[in-house]
Amino acid sequence: MQTYVIPFNKPFIAGRELEHITEAVAAGKLSGNGAFTKRCQVWFEERYGFGKCLLTTSCTDALEMAAMLTGVGPGDEVIMPSYTFVSTALAFVRQGAKIVFADSGARHPNLDASRLEELVTERTKVIVPVHYAGCACDMDAIMGIADRHGLKVVEDAAQAVDSWHVGKDGKKRALGSIGHLGCFSFHETKNIIAGEGGMLAVNDPSLARRAEIIWEKGTNRAEFFRGEVNKYGWVDIGSSFLPSELTAAFLWGQLEHLDAIQAKRKRLWELYREELSGAPRDDFALPEIPPWATNNAHCFYLVCRDLDTRTRLIARLKAQGILAVFHYLPLHSSPFFADKHDGRALPNCDRYADTLVRLPLYYELGEDDVRRICRIVLE
């Protein structure tokens, strides 16, 4: 296995994570839904205006809970981008729903909201916008379509912690707080990490009680421990979605330093942009932030001219001990789904799959490292 001088990602210990884990162990409460779990959930609810927050073992689990909560099943259709991670689709496939893949936009990998409504049919039940690179989809347009057709919206905000949407009314709303449900990841490649971990934000109050039951293996156990019922039992579907208190304790150590982590990542992101902004645009394009979005500096990427250019760039960086990676393969043409796709061409999705490359971005990356990477890119 090659060791890179500059890896693509490096998990960052912000400060008191190990101290908090020790505290959780000493308290004798290691299973889920303990003090650190509650502390993290309340923090997100108060800081970002989310509805009821429930920590999960992964964003995949949060998406699976969301799919259960929307009530989709065989015959129902769910619209989402093809340019996304498999978990976005898998959660709804497991419920028996039909996935209808949307193309990306011409100027950003996010779902093209201007072509979304033409995909809605009488069988459509859910829209799943994915905020790629932590950059907001056009949520005004998406929520408008959902309202007109009576659809649920599940935001895949895996990369979008601490990022915002600016509405036409000028109001800023945190990503993950706009749709009926929002799903987050704390995987070690994200801005705020817990190794593995995730969270479901339940913004529709009518779904909150059932969400907690699904979260607790289909039981009303949480209500029992709050003294709201005198016994608990099996009342719905569900699974073991709760993370350990050790995971929540680690996450709390990250949340204590979120502002510092975000400030450093944004400085590195802006440095990439400054160093590369004067280059000719024949070989690559820089990321664009739409007017309705903010930048949480989740990742910095280039959109290369073609597949060959990207392949040569990745190889050149690798030869210099720097790991850069391409991202998603289109789900609509994947081995699992190709024979289930309706045959529509999704040219923008295919273009990003062939040409997008992600450059290293993590808290401990130095500014001199960024300049070195940019020199190699420009060469």
C-alpha cells in the first residue's frame, strides 16, 4: 500500500474527544441514547433550527429511517440524482420503491431542479435532493414542486453540515432543515467526524414520534424511559439505528470545535481557488457556488476537460506523493441498476463521473501543501 506525502484525507482529533469517551466509560452507560447522545442532538436542534434530531450509526441508516418514514413501497417512485453515493438510492430500493434518476446541472453536480418537474408522475412520492460538496440545491424550486404535487422531500445532507440555503426571500436556512427529513454523515471524510456516524433531522412534527420508534427497533422504549408509558413493546417496524455513547462522546468533542474546524477548512478552500483562479480554463473548471448557496468547504474539486486529462492529472499528483481521487460512478448505469433505468440519457451526470477530481482537503493540511498541489496542477 502506497504511503502518500499528502493523503486525500486525514481524520482530525479536535481536542477533548478521548476525554469525553473516558467520561462515558466512567459513567457506565455505553449503549445508545445516553447523555452525550442527547447533548449532541439538542446542540444541532438549537444551533441550526432542525426539528427532532436522532443520532444514527451512519448516514445510510438515517436515509433508511427516512425511507421508512415516508411510507414508500412497491409501485411508488422516488426522484433523486444519479450522481450520488449508492446509499441515497439503496435506502428506498430496500422499501421496494422505483428510483427515477435525475440529471445533474450543467454548472454544478447537484440535481438540475429546472428539469425536475417533468419527472413527476402520479406515482411519485418523494424527492431526494443531494447537496453535493455541501452546496445547496435550489431548494426554493424543489420545495415548490413538492408542495404542488404533495410530495415528501428528504435532504441528503451527508456533506452539508454547517451549510445554508439562501431563499428568494433572503432568509438563510440550514441545509437539512428545509425538507421534511434531513440526513447527515459524520464519517471520517466529513468536516465533523465520529469515525462512522450519522443523524436524522425530523422537520415534519407529524413524523417525530414514529421516527423515535423506528430508531428504537420498532419499540416505544424511549417513551418508557421518559415515564410516558408504564411498559414498552413492539409497535412498528424499525432496526438498531442508535450509535454507541462512545461515538456520541467523540462527536461532542468535534462539535465543541466546529467553528475553528470550519474556519480552517474555508481558508484552505479559498487558497485553492486563489492559486488556481488565474489559470487558463481549457483544461479544467473550478467549483461554482450558486447564488442561493453558501460554502462549507467540504471538498475542493476540479472539473477536467475530459477523462484523459483527469487520468493524467491524478497520475501526476500520485507520482509526487499526493492522492487525489475521482468521485461517484453514475448509479443509473451501475451493474445493479442499468437494466432497471428507463433509458434516458443523463449527460451531465456522465460528464462529472468522467471529469471531476477531488483534491486533498482536511484540517491538518498546510497552506504550503495547497500551494504545492496547485503548482503541480498548473504544470
